Amino acid sequence: MTLDAIRTNSRLQIVLGLLFGICFGFLLQKAGVTDFNVIEGQLLLTNFTVLKVMLSAVIVGMAGFHLLKQAGYVRSHAAEGSWGANVIGGLIFGAGFALLGYCPGTVAGAVGTGALDALVGGMVGMLVGAGIFAVLYPKLRTTILPRGPFPAVTVPEFLHLNLWIAIVLLEACMIGFLLILEHFGL
């Protein structure tokens, strides 16, 4: 099956999305980041497991994605944004995180482990929040969301660096930060 056939096969895309989602949830659970106490520890700056897992994922994902892109297996496109959309999105995400202590990925993983607080508060909360946003969206899209637009600029473009130089520098910084956390027992 060719890459274009995979990209255009909507059923296969759903199956692949489901499989990758299950793998992602499994890995989140195995890393311990679906545990409320671990997330709370991260927010209180007493347990850095979440930060370590996320930085590790970014390190692997950044290099892996660009290698796949270079081989022609994936495409990327930077999207334009706006401060209004980022503020609204941040407020919605932050409110849910502050009220329940889960982000969307960890709440789904926690539901998979049987956490009732994640099921009732998280999944129901996301559905209610999405419903409220859907109702308000027609007004928001013309008033707040488009305010303060900014162009689609990637990190290498912003830093005026070759893609791979930017990747090596960013990954070196992230690995260095992980080593510092480990050195201090965090």
C-alpha cells in the first residue's frame, strides 16, 4: 500500500489513530503520568516525572518527525495563530487542569486505568466544555479569537538557523536540562 493510499483511506486513518492512541495511553500509564499524585507533584514542583516524560517525548519526536519528513513519510505545515485564540485556549485548558489535575491526554489514560474522578470530572468535563465552546464559537470567532494575529513561523525560521542545527541545539538543551534534574535528584 502506498503512502498516498494510506493518507486517503479514512477507515485506515481511524484505525491507525485508535492504535496510536492506545499505545500513547499505555505509555502514559507505564510512565506514571496518569496518576493524580504524580501530576499534583509536578504542579507543586516536588515530582518532575511529567516534565521528564514530556521532554523525553519531545526529544524523540522532534528528531523522529523530521527524519520521517525528510524521507517523505510525513508533511508539516505551520499554522498562523493569534493571541486571542491562545489566551482562550490557555484559559480553558488551565481551568480544566486546575479543577481536576489532568490534561486531556492524562485524563483519557487515567480513565483507562479506572480512575472515576477522571471519567466523571474529566471526560464529562471535556464534553461539557466542548459544548459550551461550540455554542460560544460563532461569537468568539469574530470578536476575541482573531485578535493579535501572528504569522506561521517555525523555531528554526525564528532563530534563523538551519533545521538540523536548531534541532541539535534544542535537543542538547533539553538533554542538559534532564541531566540537571537527574543530578539534583529531581
